[in-house]
Amino acid sequence: GRYDRRQWFDDDGDVLWVDTRGRVGTHLPVTEAVFQKWHGRLAGFFRNPALRAESAYNYFTRHPGAKARNFSGMTRGEYAPLVRGSLTTMLAGQAHGVNCIAAPLGNPCIRLTPDVSLALRHLLGFAFVGITEFYALSICLFHAMFGGRCLSLEFGNVRPGINTAHSVQVPPNAFTTWGGEVDGYDWVVYSEALRVFFSRLWAFGVNEQTCTLLCPSAPNGSFVLSGPLDSS
């Protein structure tokens, strides 16, 4: 890449958590060893489990390799058990995240009982918790907590979906059913992530007015509070 990780970030030792190929953000499980090494330095975005399941379903069942992976023609009801608890097992260090959402045959996550308690303990060791449904506010919160200039490019969608025409409408309300069931494991973890997020918004004085000043290059209306808890 243009900015080599070892040159720009790792001159004082490990700064970024990477896989064995030096890649960042590859759905690695947060094992206890990882948690102990990176405690207080982890950052993550968390997403409404129903919306995340819909996104994963659209991607993997219509991906060019869907037929080879035996995803082709799979219904949401058939896919739902594959992704149930996938956030929790990844955060608890029980399974690689992609294995839970992209391996219909011999899916190891189906045989796992997600460890919610361990996942919640690991979550509370995160230095930063963002919420995908409140993306702009999350970016503002990050800068309020850690400083740095807020750039317009931070608000761009670098991975826009291509399957929105196939999507079903998923109401963004708490405990939404998807594929005929509620993911009781991941909703517990996501609810705690929401609690942490909103408590930090309050603690750091982050709101529409302060964010407009802190991130003036953000698109108009970016910081109006709307999302999974909006009743309008």
C-alpha cells in the first residue's frame, strides 16, 4: 500500500492488530491472549444484528462464489442459524468471524454456544465503541475522545452495497426478528455496545451542536440523531 504499516505506524512497536499476513480488520477472534495484549487499545464498530445479517445474506448468497459455497438459493430462514451469535463468538474468541457467516457446510459456529459473558467482558476493554447506525456521531465521538482533525473523507462510504434492490426492509427497532428469529446472543452484546456508546456521548459532550463545530466538513444533517432507537 501507499502507507506501509511498518513505516508509518509500527516504529515504536506494534500499534495495529493484524493477521499473519499483515492485514488489519479481518474478523479475527478476540482470544484471551489478544485481549490481554490489546486491552484498552481495541476499537470497533457494532451493528444492529438484524441489519448485519441482511447485509451478510445479500453479500454471500449473491457473491460470484455463492454456488461453489452452497449459498445459492438459500433462504433467509436457512441462513439465520449460520449467523446467529456470530458477533458474540468472535468477540469471545471462540471463532473467526467469517467462518460463522461464510461457511454453510460444516459451519463450526452452529455447534458453539456463544459465550455472552466473556464477549461482554472483552467489549468493556475496548478503547472505542462505535455504532454503525450512528456512524457520523461515532466519528465525531472518536475525535472528541482522541483528538485529531476531523476530515471529510471519514464520512464517505468506501464499500457501498450493490444488492440493495434485493434487500428486505428491516425495521431499525430493538430486538428485530430476522430470518424468522431473534438473535438473542448478539442482541445482548449489541445492546451493551449501545449503552457504552451513549454513555460516552454524554461523558464527552458529543451532540449535534458540538459535532458541527468539531467536524465542519461533514455533510449537512450528519449528526441528527436517528437510527435504531429513533421512534419517529
